Amino acid sequence: MTGKAKPKKHTAKEIQSKIDAATTNRGGGKAGQADRTGKVKGGHAKYECPHCKTTAPDIKSMQIHHDARHPKMPFEEDKLVNLHAANVSAVDPNKPRPGVRGSFKK
């Protein structure tokens, strides 16, 4: 005989969360590493800091990084390296992009 608060079976919410965790791209592995370094177009790392080579997904995040890490230097938007513009030719349009959260299995 079981206790009052102990469920006997798995709930639908628990099963659905396990399926979601198993089938959703969380950005790990080689695809996630390429996404973080900006080696493929479509990843989150779009801009690279010219001073320390740290990557950021947009101008606002890069400005926050610059204000925190390089406060004595002025922020110059035109000196940022756009990693997506440099790697346009190496992209296969049919290849799934690692930075997009979603399930491959529906």
C-alpha cells in the first residue's frame, strides 16, 4: 500500500518534459561549440570584440560587454567584426542551424 502523497504513475507533464529534454537542441556538442564561436552563419555569435575576441549576438550585448570590460576605451561600433558577413560562402542552406531552439522530432 502506498502513501497518500506518492503518485503511482508518471504524470503527463513529467513525461512531456522528458521528451522535450531528449529531443530539443540545447546548444551542446560540436554544433553548440560552432554556434558559440561563430564559425557558422546562423549561430548566436555574430559580433566579435576587437580587443579581447569575445563574441556577442547583437550590438546591445556587445556594448554592455565593452562598458564592463573595456571602460577606458570608447565604444566604436564600426570596429566590431561581423562574423556572419565573413562566413557567408561556407554555409549550406539545408543544414540545421545549431542556435535555434526547437525539436527535430515532432
